[in-house]
Amino acid sequence: MLSLRGRAFFDAVKHQWMKSTRFSLPVPPYYSPDYWDRCYKDMDPHDVHEWGGLDFDNLVEFRYETILHLGEVASNNEVLEEGVDGGGLHTSTFAECMDVSQWSTPDEALEKYQEMQAIDGNNNESILLLGCGNSKVGEQILTHSFTGPILQVDISSKVIQLMTDRYAKYLEDERSIKRMDFIVDDARGLTALSPESIGGGVFDKGLIDALHCSGDVMSMDDSGNNKFTRGGRIPQGGDSSSDIQQVVNSVHKSLQPSRPFIFFS
């Protein structure tokens, strides 16, 4: 797989050759289900790959830096001015960022899930994992006592079958109340999900990176607006038809109002 450092090098070279539409660099077709099916062809249900080496244990509590640009408003309503340091190191948690409940034990989380389902099925803290691959993040979210359910989506039917085999206990055990589900779907459309059905949030720690590596680069037009271009050329239909923009649109459609979409890069 192409590393992000390698991708940065490719982008730097591309910028020097933007004027030539005949110039291109080889990148894997990360947007293609056939490509991913081939990747997973020789794997078994117990194989695990965590994009970027991150698993959920790294995300339960984490540190991050706030970066502001000139003219932006910080949380304390102060506008960043020239010569002022807008950064700052902070500590947060997955529960805080996603604004979902974390209970003391997995059993307590299961009880809370049953209570929520009994009251109103639309009142949920479902978490959608985009491009789940064969990551263990979904399982780790449940073992860290989040309510769920966990919906895992991938474009590869092969890896969804592997994950279904790995987590048969969550899918078949009556006591689990099926708090984990796997869906073959394209994140650029998410046609298998009903609008505003995700009441917890959407989480991604690799899909946006993969699509970016597959050829999309972000540039700025003459009006100062961001555009996603493929190989230095705006795709047919304008920037709204780019893979990344389509993912953002489908996520927005699937989320309930005010719910977060968080991705790590």
C-alpha cells in the first residue's frame, strides 16, 4: 500500500507537472472493490490490519493540538491575530468527541442498549465505521463499554465475509442483541442506510486517507474555494463528484442532526 509519506512526495511532484495532463503517477485504485477483494483474498478471519498502526486503545484517550489560522475564532471567542500562537495541546476521549455514553462494564452497556431499544428504536447511539476492513476497532468499542450498536461498512464483500465469520458470536448470540452488524456498501453512497439513522456518530481512521491516496488532491480555485481534483484535473461534474466529497455527502445524509463525523489521518 502507498504510504502517506509517499503520497506527499507524489503530490509534490504532481504540482510541478500540473500543466501537463499527460503526466500521471501510479497509485493503487483504493476506490475499487476488486482491488480490496484481491488484498483480502488470501487472508483468514483472524488476520488484522490497523491502518496507520492505530487501534482503539490509542483513541480511548488521546492528546491533540488545536491549530487556528489568522482570523479564526477560538473556543474562548478570541480571534487569532498575527503573531499570536493559536495552538495548544489538549487531552480528550473518544466518548467526549463522539458525544456518546461509556459505561462501567460491557454488561451495563448492553442493559442500557436494551432500555433504549425498548423506549424508542430511533433514539440510538449507533456508531458507523467507514471502510472497516479487518480492523478490531468495532469489537474494541463494545469491550470498552459503549452502548452501540456498531455498524461496519466496507466496499469489499470478501472482507465483510471474513468479519462476519470472525464475529459470529455478536451476530448470532441472543444475549448480544446483535449490537454489531456488517454491511457491504460504498461509502460514497451508503445506500444501505436510511437517512438520519445514525444517532451516535460516524468514525473513520483510514478511508479518507485511502481515497486521497487513490488520486484526489485538494487545491484552491481563483475564488478561494477548495476543490478536489483527480490527478490535477477536475472530475466531470465538478468538485462535488469527487470521491471524498461524495463520502462527506453520504455521511451527512446518514447522520441524525448535530451528530459528529470524526476521522483520523
